[in-house]
Amino acid sequence: MGIREFPGGAPRGKGIATGMRRSPDVSPRRLSDISPQLRQLKYLAVDEAIKEDLRWSRSVEDLSAPAGLSSIEERILRITGYYGYQPWAARCTREERPRDPPGPAEVQAPAGVEAGGKTSRPRWTCSRARLKKTLWGVAVVLCVCASWAGSTQLARLTFRTFDAPFTLTWFATNWNFLFFPLYYAGRVCKSTEKQSVKQRYRDCCGLFGENGLTLKVFFTKAAPFGVLWTLTNYLYLHAIKKINTTDVSVLFCCNKAFVFLLSWTVLRDRFMGVRIVAAILAIAGIVMMTYADGFHSHSVIGIALVVGSASMSALYKVLFKLLLGSAKFGEAALFLSILAVFNAVFVTCVPVVLYFTKVEHWSSFADIPWGNLCGFSLLLLTFNIVLNFGIAVTYPTLMSLGIVLSVPVNAVVDHYTSEIVFNGVRVIAIVIIGLGFLLLLLPEEWDVWLITLLTRLKVRKKEETAESGGDLNSGPQSRGRRARPSFAR
């Protein structure tokens, strides 16, 4: 019960309200008229639970209001319901609206309305957290662009003295073993909760199910991704031997379109017309890139290798989402380290076979450019670390922009270090593929956001037109008329 009876024989609140009620045409003149009833109010108490439930009720709305908003008489009459008193009707006569639970429009209205009902332009504010996230995004974009373009150029430089793309892929993949140790070291430095390596490993094994990482799970859920990882990197590196790095980097951007097509058909993701257009642009760019060199066998093979690499990358991402779902940072780090274990245990035999069969043969181990191999592996590791963990400090869209920005960087380097010819067809193909990649970065609700933006711009234009017309027609008399209500109050 919201109103209870205290010792001393005081009646309940319901009796008070009933006993004091008169006809609606009678109104109180002074507090002394109801002094007997006021003496009984000190025995009344309202439970806190009832106050919480009736927070927006008109009967108790001014109990916690600041001083000056309503008089003592109004509060007493409001509680007791004396003489059929209706506070909302009285307040409306003073040109004040009754307090109702604020809706979305009422919450946003004060931001664009000034005193006197005059609308003002919204002020764009940038919080410190958003500014910090944007600055981190710029740093991440530069890091992704530099690491991806640098690894591509360093791989091309390595093949001048070390013609072994599969061996380079195997060597660089082994560096993925550092993912989980680096993640654990960062967590120990940042988190106050101390966990052993074994405990953290068990927590991250939740990605593979309730039983964790078993031998069956390793071969069914980890080994296929190890094969796809190796094929993606090998086809990409082998294509660098055939065509220039600019074409390789821009054609690899088509993997975003392949991811959408596979997600739409396999994962039944939402259909978006703009992404279909982006996929068509990617395919058209591939054809135009092939036509740019005159359909020579050398360039056709290189383009086919890059498209195969982009397809393997898209298949890797879609299968990961289909079989494993989404992964946390620790789970992703553990998974990439497991891929390195698979590579070291089961793929090591392939470079050995290629070496003895003279497919990838080098004269002696002393002639191997270890500096280039380690530099390429380090840049590729940095690229994967930033791409997988950069979402913790910035927006995912900004990270994807780094891959697109690597295309002009490779073009500038190729212009000064190789005999690439930027004819009209090649430039148009690069622009078309880049445009398709950017269209794929649009969020799913981009059309709703665009309509909302256009509506706001249209409303703002109308308000500015109305304000300009009002300022022209206003004069000293109209300003004086606007000031009269404030004096009347």
C-alpha cells in the first residue's frame, strides 16, 4: 500500500481525500479554510516504491520539483485532491505544459530551439573519445597501407635473387606463431586481472566448442583454414612474379566483392543492390585490366593468379563465419597461432619437395637474402596484427581504406622502379575497382542515413528561408509586440 496508517489513530489517506471533497464549483480562498485537514497530513507517508512507480503521474509530479515551480498550496491540494482541484488545468492557464515522460522529439527539441521559439542551427560537437578514435583510425590506416605496400614491394625485390614464392609463404606463415604470445603479453600489461598462460589458453579455446581444441577439431576446423591461408599468400606472391605490383594490389581488392557474393549465397546475408553494382564493377575492372596489356599469356596468368588469391581469401572469411562464427581478440590470436603450428607440422614437406625437384631451387643457403625474408615476414605479421586487432581502437571502415590507399603507393613506386605503362584502360580499370571497393564499405543502413540527411538539409533550408523572410518583415513595432508577453508575466 502506498499510504499507511501510523500509531495515534490517524485515519488513512483515502478517508481524508473522501472527507474533504466538495462540489467542483467551490474553490479554496486561504490555507486557513482547510486547517483541520492540514493537521492530519503529518500522519501521512508515501512509500518510496509508489513514488518510483508514479514518477510521471500528475498527482505527485511536483513533490521533488525545485522551489519556485509551484506553491505550497498547490502541492497540498494536489496530494489531497481537495475540491476537485486539477493542477494540469491551472498550469496550462499559465502557458505551461504538463510534465509527461519525454519522448524522442522532446529530448532533441531544446538542442535546436532558442529562447522565444526561434530555431537555431545545430552545433557540431566532437567529443574527446570520438576525436581520439579518429586519430587512432588515421594511424591505423597509415600502418595498414605502409605494411601492405611495403610487403608487396619487398616480395618483388626478394624474387630477383630468391625465386621461391612457396618457400617465402611457408617462412612468413611460421611467424604467425607470435600472435598469441604478443596478445598475452599485451593483456598482462593492460589488464589488472592476472591469468596464467594455461588459463588464458583455455578461455580462448571456447572458439572451438565446449570440448576445446581436440585432435578432431584441429583437422576439421583448423586444417582447412591453414590450407586456404597458404593458397591465398602463395597465389598472391606468385602473381607478383608475373605482373607489376600495382595490378596485383588493385586486383586483390576484388576479394571484398567476392566476400559479398559468397555471403549472399552461402550465409544468406541481406541483399543490397549497391553491393551487386560494386561486384559488377569489380568484374568489369578485371576484364579491363586484362585488356590493358593486350591479353598476353604472361599477364593473363598473373591476373588469374591474383583473382584466385582474392577468391581464396573470400572463401576463408566466409567459411570462418559459417563454421566458427565471430571471434574475440584472444580467440583470433590463438587461431592464427594454431595456423602457424599446422604450417610448421604439415606444410614443411612441400618446400623440401620443391627444392629437391628443382622447382624452387637456390644455389646455397648463404645466398638466401635473409634480410628480405625477415623484413617481408615482419611487415606481413604487422599487417595481420593491425587488421585483426585495430578494431579495438578505431572503426573497421578506416582499416579497409588502408588496403585501397596501398594501390597509389605501389603505382608511384612502380613508376620509378619498373617499366609500367599507365594507359587509359589501366587507369579506368584501377578507378572502377577502387570505386567498387568503396561502395562495398557502405553500411547496410546507408540508404536510410542518406534519406535522413537529405530531409534534414531540406528542412534547414526551409527554416533559413523562413528566418530570412521574417527578418525582412520585422521592425521596431513587431519587436515590441514580441516583448509584451514577457512583461505581462
